[in-house]
Amino acid sequence: MNKKRSGMINNVLTYGACLIGSIFVLVPVLWMVSTSLKTEPETFAIPPRWIPETVTLDSYRAMWVDYPFLYYFRNSIIVTLAAVAISVSISCLTGYGVTRFRFKGKESFLGFVLLTQMFPSVMLLVPYYKVLNTYGLNNTLIGLGLVYISFTVPFCSWMMVGYFKTVPLELDEAAIIDGCSRWQAFTRITLPIVIPGVSSSAIYAFVTCWNEYMFANLLMADEKLKTVSVGIAELNGYYKIMWNDLMASSVVASIPLVIGFIFLQKYFIGGLTAGAVKS
């Protein structure tokens, strides 16, 4: 009886902690959605109202009519998807190469990859600017994409090394004995097994690139080449803040992240522990 009662108490405490954590997460999101549906005077009402008296979609209309958010979203989608595709591809090749081949300096290479993640981003701003300016890529989507790839590849590569280590080498050897080339063994045998790891790396790269602000703000001078994170920040004016427009753009900017996580959720959860245990 005491054991059953103790189990019930543990369940109550667990669900209570989850409920409190959910409230901390959901309250800001619900307030953001509520504010986006308010009129401008109502956003400054005291006391604040959770449910708007007059529900309006004017802020969502203003995003596309009064502000150039169509360009912002187009730029973010192009740069982010390109960076994710290239980063994940390079990371998969890196993980496979490191775990399947022996070469001199392999441990030093892995240490260098991890070391690159220890530098603060602001420290790299001037070098990035000089390199892009030298090759005529400053203020271009290609240049910004290369910057994103440079700081997502190291962490994604480190993750993929862990995932590929969980795949037995005997699978590759058996595939090669059966007539597969090294490339076929990689694409047909090993890569499908580490799909959860690929999804986890893709989600990390997507969230990092989509939310990045500093490089996009300082490296892109053309108004039509700015990304959505920069566009949202620019709604914070010097003399006035349009809170309803700011929240509406934030809601729309969150939709791609939510959709991506929904479709990749089962792979992402499986990938959280796929590379955590050394076989």
C-alpha cells in the first residue's frame, strides 16, 4: 500500500512539474498570438487583456502590404534550405569517413572540429566580412549562405560521427562483399540507418540559420536581401513600437519551425539517443 501511495505521489509531482513547465512555455506563445490579433490602441490597454475585444487581422495584412516581408521570407527560406542541405550532406560524408577509414591525424581533426565551436560569433564577424568582400560575395545571399554553412557544419559533423559509430562496420563489409561500391554501401546501407541522426542535424541547422540575426543584419545592406529575423527586429522603431505588427510577424516566422518539427518529430526523438551510447 505504501509503495502504491508513493507511486501516486511521484506521478502527481511529475505531472505537476510538466504542467508548470508547459505553462512557462505556452504563456508567452499565447500572449504573442493574442497581441497579434489586437488593434494598436488595445495593445497599450491597462490592465492588459488576454482576449482582444476586437479581433482583427490587420497586422497580418500589414506584413505583406506595408512591410517587405515577402522578400524577407523568401531570402530566409532560400538561404536556410540551401545551408541545411549542404551542411547535412557534408556532415554525413564527414561522419562516414571518420568512422570508416583510418587516416593520420583523425583525432586531431575531431578536436579541431569541436574547437571551432568555442569561439564567440562576434569574434568572427570581421574575418567573415573581409573574406566575403575579397571575393565579391558581401551583401549577397550566396555569401550569407556560406557563413551559415561554416558554423553549422562543425557541430553537425560532430553529431553525425556519433551516429555513424553506432552502425557496425560489418554491414559495410558485407555490402562490399556482395558487390556494392563504397558509395553504394554508404547511400544504400549505412545512411538509411542513421536517418534519425540526419533529422536531428537538419533540425539543429534549420533552427540556427532561421533564427540567426547578427550576421544577416551586418553583412546584408540591401533592404531586399535581408532575412526575416532582421525584418522583425526593424519593426522596433526609434520612437514607436508596433507591438501587434511585431507579434504577427513573429507568429508567421514561427510557422516553418513548427511545421518542420511536426514532420520530423519521430526521427528527432529517436535521434536524441541514437549516438549517445558507444557500441
